[in-house]
Amino acid sequence: MKNIIKITASLFLIFTLSVSVVSAQSWSVPNLSKKKQNPYDTSTKNISSGKKIYNINCKSCHGDATMRNMLPLQPVAPSDLGSQAFLMQTDGEIYYKVNKGNGAMPTFKKTLNDESKWMVITYLRSFDKNKKVSKKIAEVKNPEVSDVKLLLDINKETKSVSANLTGVTKKGARVALQGIELSFKVKRSFGYLDISGNDAYTNEQGMIEIPFPSDLPGDREGHVNLLVKVTDDAYYGEITVDRIATLGVPTDPENPLDERAMWGTRANAPIWIIVSYVGGVLSIWSIIFLVLFQLIKLPKLAKTEE
Ligand code: HEC
């Protein structure tokens, strides 16, 4: 009997505890915060910077907006931030939640600045069917395609790189893919330099042209390693093209081994090192010869003693 009482008591305790834990996890957004307005407009540029910030900071858990491929976290899974159900809330509400965090959702109060947070919200808002915003990114109307090809054309005269993105439809026709973001990168000594700018989306012809920076050094012949890819692998998988382009400023790389320095080889070593080394070697050998000379003299000396 006592055992039954103990068991029911502990079950009751566990139940009340878990209820309080769960209720502590739900969001409560103050009314004033809900009314906060997004100070940035829904321009393509803002949406596109928001998308970049989203991909770096949020995508790992929330997946691609509208694709419902979120990380299945416990006890509360992240929402699809492109869904209409989520976008029912005000910008202020979303802003508050991003700052506050909850459970597995980290706080971004210090890790992202205000501008970045509003850019992400601007980007998410572009999926809102009830709001008129730039449709360029949110709704790309491309047919279903296979065999997606990314072609590069390098124009030395205008110093630019153009890319063309196409795919083959089910009926077998090769068509242009529009509104897809591409990233253009140039290989440098340590990592890649992004030269895409803010608005690198293909147009109706599936084309995009990016100016190459006029002051970027290449090798002796001006060669640079160019890497172009479809930014978001979610569309067509990983599509990357790399190419050596003669668009850089020809630069003779300065070899630090050519000058006279501590790390120089042989003849390029500092004079004082050469002098002291040669001096050291000479003096040691002369001492050895001196000793040998004296040794040779010994028998002679012995004879004169007799
Ligand atoms: C480590 C994983 C993780 C990352 C990274 C993350 N979130 Fe979340 N997020 C969650 C989880 C889990 C929840 C659900 C939390 C809850 O409801 O208790 C959530 C909930 C939210 C909510 C509230 C959802 C709703 O339905 O009201 C918003 C808004 C949100 N996240 C925005 C963002 C933004 C914007 C970023 C990037 C700047 C981000 N999150 C990054 C895990 C994450």
C-alpha cells in the first residue's frame, strides 16, 4: 500500500515538473515588442543580404525556407521560417524571438547586429503570400529540369565574367534558368575572395555578367583561378565550374628567398654570418695544423736532447 502511494506521489511530481518545464519553454512576446517595425525596405538587395545571413546563421537548424527540411530537434523542433503559418506573426514578434532565443533556439542578441537581424526578417517576409514584395527570389518559376549546365564566358576586353545557367526539361528542350543566385569567387593565397556583389541572380536568359575587379593581382601572366557555383545546392545539387582566367593584373611574385636575409640560402646569407662561419672554420683548422706541426717536431727535439 505504502509503495503505491510513493509511486503515485512521484508520478504526480514528475508530471507537474514536466508541465512546468514545457510551459516555461513557450514564447511570450510583450505587446510592445510585437508592434516594432522593420526599418528596412523589401528591396532585392536587402532580401539577398538577408538570405546570405540566413544561410550562415539559421539554415543549419531551420533548413531552407518553405522546404520543410528543418533539423528534428527535441523537445521542440525549429519551425519552417518560410511557412505561411509562421509568417502570420509581425516582424516585431520575429525580431523579439531571434533576440531572445528559447530552448534549443540560441539567442542572437549579441551574435548578430540589428541590421543583420532585420535583413533576415526582410528575407523571410519575401515568402509571405499576403505581402507584396520583390518576387525575384521568393518565387522563381523555373520548370523542372535535369542535366543542369553552367557555362562560363570570360571577356578580356570588358574584364568581366558571364555565366549562363540552363537545364533540360522533361520534353527535352534546353531552357534558361532564371532568378538563381550564383557565386563568383577568385582563389587567393588564403581562401577565396567573393566578387559576386549583392545581386548575382540569373536573368530571363539564364545569364549574368559580373565585372572583374580591376586591381586584383594574378600570376606573372595575369592568370587567376575562378570558381563559379550555384550558391544554393538545394535547387539542383552542387553545380560548380572552375576556370583559369587571364583577368588579373600580371604580378611578379617577390620571392623572399631572393634577398640577403637570415633565412636566405648559401650566398644570400647575411655577410656577418658568412664571415664568422668562415673565420671559425679557418681558426679551428689552423689550430689543428699547429698541433700536428708541433707533434712532428717532437722526435726531432728528442734527438737534440741526446
Ligand atoms: C541551433 C539551432 C537553431 C539555430 C541556429 C536557429 N534556430 Fe531558430 N529555432 C530553433 C528551435 C529549436 C526553435 C523552436 C524553439 C521553441 O519554440 O521553443 C526555433 C524557433 C525560432 C523562431 C520562433 C518560431 C515560431 O514558430 O515562432 C524564430 C523566429 C527563429 N527560430 C528564428 C531564427 C533565426 C532568424 C535564426 C538565424 C539568425 C535561427 N532561428 C537560428 C533552433 C535554431
